Amino acid sequence: MKRPSPLQGRGLGEGESPTPAQPLSPTLSPEGERESGVLIAEPWADYGLVDSGNGRKLERYGRYRFIRPEPQALWAPASVDWGADGEFIPGSDEEGGGRWHFARPVPREGWPLAWEEVRFQAQATPFRHLAFFPDMAPQWAWMRERLGEGPSTGAGQAPEALNLFGYTGVGTLAMAAAGARLTHVDASKKSVEAGKANAALSGMADLPIRWLVDDATKFAAREVRRGRRYDGIILDPPKFGRGPEGEVWRLEENLPGLIADCRKLLDADSRFLVLTVYAVRMSALAIGELLNQTLGDLGGRVECGDMAVREEARGLLLPTAIFARWSND
């Protein structure tokens, strides 16, 4: 996969001379380097962003097509006739309320999709998404590549990765299929059970995966006290959430402490940490600097930027999230 390229700044105006690209901030640590760019999810057989515009997007999930709200689709769509099987109509509040309206029958219990060798159930959930996040595909491929690099850890053991806020486990299974041992943590019992079901659907039920219903911050803190270490960590935290015992998660308040604990679970031989953030008023530069300062002593590099999905109709890029990631390159 092509890495995000550094942002080179504005184009040259008439009479201007080229100047070297500048670091993103003067606080860039000498031990590592950070790049800023766009990470693009391309269409694949079971998923594609068909069209977008006027605050909505049309996507295909296997044989079904759905319309969902998309505030960043400020442009006009390529076509006015979308012909979807279902559409999510948002509520009037700002907390993500709303409901699905179906023009044709859609299996309420879900239907199987695949990414590489991973099979999983898609489903029209009450939270407007389809039980997985397709814009994560480039991150899955990137993590698999790094887990396959270098020798096994310990006494010939396979590398071990931690997936915090792991949801329905597609990323977990993508890494496990590459030969890694996984620890999958999510506060939702329903999501963890869906992950186990996806493992069975993929023929991976016997792979070395720990499926845990737990609060991510408490689990990470316990792992630090146990002296554990991981070869890779991925975090996909929500803006707001609650743990299984009512623990409250607020991204801006709790993220720095969680990243600090994740640093303690990595060492000089670890391979990556990936952080993705959705639906917040936060810059990729902010979370990039957070990783740069917290993990800078490990060397390697920190990249940050936008995540986007390429539209099939015109090839334009629809932004979906921001990310920052450290790798021991």
C-alpha cells in the first residue's frame, strides 16, 4: 500500500521560488518523523461508495445499496436516481438519532460480506452504520504487513496485537489471519459476540484470539500493571461511550491517558500503534502530536492525516475520519 505522502503546502504563485517542505510543527522530535496525508479506501468486491452529494452518500454492501447521511458531501451527486434498498433518515437531535426506511426487503439479521479472507455479517444497525467500517480497510492491510515483518517474538511465538474498542472484530480477524495472536476488547457484549460469530463465519474460531468484554481504559491500565507488552495496538475510540459497568468515556478527556498507557505496553521491538477518530472537532495534527510526544522515545515515525473513501462514480474522495499512527520503521 502506498503510504500517505507529506503535504507540500500551497502551489507556487507567479514569481515565487520553490522552498523546501517544512516540518508540520517545530516540536517534531529528532527521534522520529511524521508525515501528513490522506489514507484512501478503494472499492472492493463487497463494498463501494457508489455516489455522494447533497449531504448524503450511496453505498453498496454486497447485493444491497443504502443511502446514509453524510454532512461532508457538500457537492452535487453524479446521479439523481440512486435506487437504494434502504435509507437511514436522521432524527432532529444532534445525538445521532434516526431510523431506517426500507424500499425493498433487507435481512434484519444481516448478510455475509468478505474482505480478503475475512468473512463477516453486515447489518443495518440502529446507529446508522452497517456493523463495520469500510474506510478501515487500508489500516487493516497496513497492520497485517507490519505484523508479518521481522522475526516472531518470545520463544518463537507469533506477534501479538491489541484491538481496543474492537467492535465486531473485522480488524481483529484481518490481523489474526496474518498469523498474529490477538486480544480484542470492547465494552459491548453484543459487539464481542458478533466478533466471535464473524470468526466462526471466517473459519477462524480456533485462532489465538482473546475476546473480552471490558472497559478499554481499565483493561489497558491492568495490562500495564501486569507488565504486558504488545507488538501492535489499534484504537478506534468513540467520542462518548460507557463501559460495561457504567464507566464514562469522553474522548478529549480520556484519550491522552489511554495513549500513555498504550506507550507502556510497547517497546523498542514493537511495530505499530494506530489511532482513528471519528465525528469530533479535532485535527489530525492534534492526535499526531499526541502520538509524537508520547511515543517519540521509541524512534520510528508518526504519520497523521485524513481517512477517505474513493467514490466510484467520479473518483472523488469523501473524508470519513482522521488518523495518527506510529510505526517502528
